[in-house]
Amino acid sequence: MAMYGTNLKALRERIGISQSKCGKLINLDSGTYCHYEQEDLLMPLKHLITICNYFDVSMDYIFGFTKIKKYKSLIKEYDIKQVGLRLKAWRKENKITQVELAKELNTTQSVIADYERGRYLIATPFLYTICKNYKISADYLLGKIERKITLK
């Protein structure tokens, strides 16, 4: 499941910076960053957010959900509690139980509960899967935009 590697590489090459510089942005070496671009390793969401902020692009663009690089009023910071509240509100709006979502994501109900309580930031593949399957903006769920956007 390709998520972000191609778009990260294209953005990096477009402005002519090295994988080493991108790695330094998130306090990693160029080898690890290279694995993230190739998607041999999954980049933690907090690092993806840092990279999106650096390139001034939306998470939806990085994930390939839209060709729009940046939404108006894109907030750089995220609040882990707000992410949890938005995830919970989205789940309830769609009448999905924590158990059902956990099963779909191949995880446990307690992991979903921890995300919704804001104990942990949602894992990159889980956010990607929810957004792709339900056509909801990753930037909205992350609290980086206020307006709920339905993806095509």
C-alpha cells in the first residue's frame, strides 16, 4: 500500500535538498530517511507532520488523496487530545464501534481507545486506512484544518 514515499521524494527533489537534510529535520540519518521514502519502513506520523510543515503541504497531498498541495488556514501544530476527539467524533458519526474499527485496522479496541483519549498519536497506516476507506481528510482528523473535507 503506497502511502507517501513518491510524493516525499518528488517534493524533496523539486527544491533540490538531500535525503540527509530531510533526515536531519526529524533527527534521523539519511539511511533511515531513505527507507521512509522507499516505504521499507513506515514513517511515524509526528515525523510526517514535521516534513509536511517543512514543505508547506497538506497531509492529504503527501498521502496522494488530493492534488491540492496546501489548504487555506493550514495549522502547523497538532494537539494530540484534539486528534483523539476528532477521531472519536468521526467514528461515532459513522456509527462504527471501537471494536469494529479495531478489527478493520487489525489492532485492538484498547489501541483505538488510547488514540481517542489522546494517549498516543494515531499510527500512520491506521490514519491512512481510515482516510482512504472513508474519504475523510487526514488534515481534518489531525486538527490541521477546521473544515471537514470529504475526499474524492
